[in-house]
Amino acid sequence: MATADRTRSFMKDVKRVIIKVGTAVVTRHDGRLALGRLGSLCEQVKELNTLEYEVIMVTSGAVGVGRQRLKYRKLVNSSFADLQKPQMELDGKACAAVGQSGLMALYDMLFNQLDVSSSQLLVTDSDFENPNFRERLRETVESLLDLKVVPVFNENDAISTRKAPYEDSSGIFWDNDSLAGLLAIELKADLLVLLSDVDGLYSGPPSEPQSKIIHTYIKEKHHSEITFGDKSRVGRGGMTAKVKAAFVASNSGTPVVITSGFASQSILRVLQGEKIGTLFHKDASLWEPSKDVSAREMAVAARECSRRLQNLSSDERKKILLDVADALEANEDLIRAENEADVLAAQDAGYEKSLVARLTLKPGKIASLAKSIRTLAHMEDPINQILKRTEVAENLVLEKTSCPLGVLLIVFESRPDALVQIASLAIRSGNGLLLKGGKEAMRSNTILHKVITDALPGSVGKRLIGLVTSRDEIADLLKLDDVIDLVIPRGSNKLVSQIKASTKIPVLGHADGVCHVYIDKSADMDIAKRIVMDAKIDYPAACNAMETLLVHKDLIKSPGLDDILISLKTEGVSIYGGPVAHEVLSIPKADSFHHEYSSMACTVEFVDDVQSAIDHIHRYGSAHTDCIVTTDSKVAETFLRQVDSAAVFHNASTRFSDGARFGLGAEVGISTGRIHARGPVGVEGLLTTRCHVPIFDL
């Protein structure tokens, strides 16, 4: 089986499916029944029944079958002279009446061979005007499905109220495509599959070489691009009718796939999540951009919008953040659903548990993010603050004020919550923003971006925050040192190194988070235990989680250390040892002290004293966050003064190294560099300065 496509991940929840079979699928080019295709179709329905799907069919073809039979009877019963006369077109109602019994008899025979029971339901559009009919119809279908019977619907053209039902497009429904769409709504189907004689919806007639198949239909993007060809060669609908039916059903909540009834196992492949045919889904616009723009256009637009944002008053910028917080909470269910789809796809793809953990928006996360945004909104406005005023001459004062950097490019992996934090900081600091998240968080990032940009006022513009969807665009963006002012990569060492080597734009960030906890010989072991457990267990995938536990050699045989190690193991932490700990504790040897586990694992090693611990941290650490647990104030002072990391703590967990805990409201990332910001980077790290010389009255 081919890999399931990410946009089709909802297929796993499908139980009730309606399959509409077009006339072109039922019949051959000569008008006779296509027995091979019908047999294959019935075999797929049999397999779906076995897999506990509820299958409902809507079939066309009765008029075509009846016309073929009546033509044959007329030929048999006509004289040679009769055949020389002009032949009148056969009445469509008569063709339908004759064809319905023959078509249903064939379905019944094929299903009987497969030990599947089927039933025929003939309806007209006028039937649906009666609410009682609709209720009885739902009850009948539910009963049939409970009995594992496949209901087979067809429009009863023989008694239709329309004069020419195969031409008239009036009424509640007007062909079997629109009937299928109506039934999808009435019977609360989870999926509607419209089988056609082509692979799906194309940008133009499928016979034209320049036409391309559209795998996911997005109205804003494709509506004006599509050119429909002729209608069906035998039926009355064609692709135009199928697209109309797909609109009706998908807008009402039932996803629709138009695909080929000629292709092998097409229905089963659709339900397995393969990217075949054309998908219509009410949320499709969230999955890919409706308009392609170049990298430079995105960056320039972000700068223009940022200048409009800077021109707003402090209260107006504050209101934008409060609106964003409200929008996140209002759309929490939709955000969680998209995130769950990403998580499931990542698990199915076999991603590491640490990545899946970073990808997951846990319960309460949206509320926490909204709270952080509100905190940020109520902080003092960081823009246009006078940082320094110098009188350089009489009546001439030079002012240094804070201002936004300009346009930020943030490249991050896995964590969709990072998008929210970064976007809120950009708004607060007046910066334009371009975001590129990992492909594993595509749906989460897309919905979060939409929710946030929809909350931006028209006076600023949605393009203040651009979402980059293609990896190819990153290379182009990294060349734009004239319009992008700062790149902040959040991810692996490899990602950061690649970006630094690929751009002239200043880069702020950290490559690794190899954080240490050092337990000194004078440590209170109860405090040490709480700190170690929090640093490792609270969120092991975070960059500020403990990766290496350094222990003074005098504690090798202490009960307190044994208690800490046992507690870690009890929580499921895998413990590896350095050269000394490996021998003393008889635990597996660590491959490297440089390793960032980002999971429930850590390295333990013994050191001679605080200086040895400091030397170890400088040699193997990443200058991120390190802490000491001790009751000796002189030892603590030595550690705090000498360890050259962005954050150094005494008797506090490494997890404390966080923008929210630092009171920053949120963070764009943690920088281990020295220019121009270090540690958790909040609003201040996204600002620069400019000088003003105000004009005073002379």
C-alpha cells in the first residue's frame, strides 16, 4: 500500500461512505454494460462490508441500459423499409423504466455471488419535499445498514415530474450526482466518492496535455482556473455536475473525492488515504496557500505591514494581541483537531518520540499560550522608548530610542506552539515576520497562522506574518539580506549550521541544548532530587531539559544519590554513564558527552570538585543552561561566576530558563550567542535603536 497522504488523514475516521457510480463507469463506449468494471466495483463493496464500513450506493446507467435494450427490440421488430425511415429519439422515461429492472438485476446477481445483500431504492426530487418521506428514508437506510444490506439508490426517471429529467436541471436534485450529494447530507455520510471516467478534476479538459489534475480543490485558487469540457458522453451530468455536487456535500461537512471508476481498487485506495482523485473538503483552504507569491514579495509585504503596525498607538497594538489571544481560544477545537492529525501522521511515519512530543499541543496548551499573549499585551510598550538623552550642545539634545529590527525570518522544527509565541512577540515589537515550520507540523502551523492573521486589522494587513510552505523558498529567503534583518533558527545543530553557512543575514539562536545539573558534595539531597526530576521529567523534549547529571565523587555511595537514580529509572528514564559512572554504577556507557537526548534519557558522570564540573561543562556543554545544587555559598559563587553559559542557576532547575518564567511573556528562542541577545529572547531581543534630534523652539 502506498503511503497515506497527510491531507487525507481524516479517512481513518470514515465509517459511512456513499459511492456514486456514473453512467460512463457502468457502460462501455458502445452503450452495453461494462460487466468487468461492475464486478470489480462489487468486489470492493464486499471488502468494505467485511471491514465494517457502512456502504451506500447511488448508481446511474438505467436510462442508458434501457435505451440499448429498446433499440435492440426495435431493430428486431422493424422491417427493412421501417429502418430506412428517419428514426425518432426514444423517450427517456421509457428507457429509464426498462433499464432500471435490468440494471438492478445485474447488481443483485453480482452481489449474490459475493454473499452480499443489496436493496433498490428509487426516488424522485419531489419525494424530498415531504419531511415525513425524509424521516422514513433515514429510518429505512439505518435498518438496512444494521442488517449489512447495501442500499442502491437511483433517481426514478420513469416517473419524474420534470418533462425531460435527463435534460432539466431544476428541482431539489436534478441528476444522480446531485442526488448523491443530497443523500450525503441527509444520511450524515462521512465520505462521498464520485466515480467518473477520468482520474479526477483537471485544470482543463483531461485530453489537453497542459491540463493538470487537482488533488485538493481550493475554491479561492482553482475556481477561476478550471475550464470544463463537454458533459458526459452517455450520462446527463459530467464533471460540471460532479463538482456542483461536491460543493454542496463538502460545504455541509461531508468530504468528497472525485476519482476514476476505471482504475483498479480506486475506492479502497481512497479510503486508505492515498492521494488519488480530487478531494473537496470544507477546510481545504487551510492546507495550502491560495496564492503563490515569491520570497521577495513576502519579505517586502511583511516590511510594509510592519511599518503600518509601528504607526498604530500603543493601545491599538495591545488590542491586536488581545484579539489574537481570544481568537486562539475560540478556535481551540479546530486547532486541536489539526494538531492531532499531524501527530497521528508523525506516529504513522515512524518519527522519534521526542519529535512527536514537541509536536503535540497538550490539553491546556492553547489556554497557556493565550495567557502568555495577554501578559505580553499588558507589558509596557517596547517601541519608541527613550533609552538615553544626551545634550550634545546648547539646545541640541540627542535621543536614543527603541525601534523594531524590521523583518524576521524564523525557521523552526516540530513545535507549533513556537509559531504562536514568535508571532505575538513580532506583533508586540512591531516587526514583520516570515515563518517556516517543519513539514511534520504543516496542518498545525497552517491553522494557527490563519487564526492569528485573521485577527489582524485591515489597517495593518494579514501579510505582516507570512507562512513559508516550501523548503525551496528558504534558500531564496536566505539571499534577501536587503529586506530580511534577522534569521532565528530553532532546531537541530544541523539546521542551525546549514542556515549560518547559507546566508549573509545575521543569525540568532542556539544549536544544542546540552544542559547540566551539578550536585555538589554539600548539596541538600532532597532539593537535589526535586531539581533533577523537574529538569529531566517535566518536559524531556525541551531544549532546557537536563541531559547530563554531574555528581561530586564523595556522593558515589550516598543514599541520596541512589534515591535520585532509582526515581529517574522508575519514571522511565534510561541512564547512561560516563567513563567513571559506567564502571562504578555498572550502567551502559554513553556514546558521547555532547549528545542531546531530547527524550527520557540522560548521562551521569562523577567529577572531583566544582572546578572539574565547570571544566566539563565548558568542554562538552552548549552554553545554554547549567545549574549547581549546593549549600556552600562560596562554591555556588564560583560556579555562577565561571560557567560561561547563557543562563546559570543556583538551586534551580534548568527548566527555569524560559521566556515565560523570566517574565518576558513569551520567547522567540534561546540564544547561546553573544551578539546581540543572549538567553531567552523576548521583545527586547527583537529591538534595535535609532537616534533622534528633536527640534526645540529657539
